[in-house]
Amino acid sequence: MVLINPVTKVDVQAPRLVFHKYGDKYFLTQAWLRNSDSGKELFVSAKEIQMARDYRQTQVDLQGK
């Protein structure tokens, strides 16, 4: 089970997943459906907070067709 918040963005054309990357670990942060202006944002986990202390964050955005 995960906790989420609704998020909005104008004109999402393709499904999309957004991850935060710390070192070699990835944490899912957002999920978007095709042709929707709303998505879901996951709460930051305790493990991600711990990794953020040790590594610089990189955002990875995967977009479908």
C-alpha cells in the first residue's frame, strides 16, 4: 500500500512515469495516464529520505507512446 496525492499538469499526451534516482536506486514519484491532466504523486518513503542524505537526486522521466 502507498499513499498518494493528486497532481495536475496541462496536456499529458502519453502515459508517463517519473522516478527520483539516488546512486543506483530508483523511487517512483509520479504516474500519469494518457490524455489526462491529472496524475498521482507518491509520498516520499523513509528509505528515499535516507538515500537522499547520501546521494544527489536525479529525476528520470519515462514516457510511453
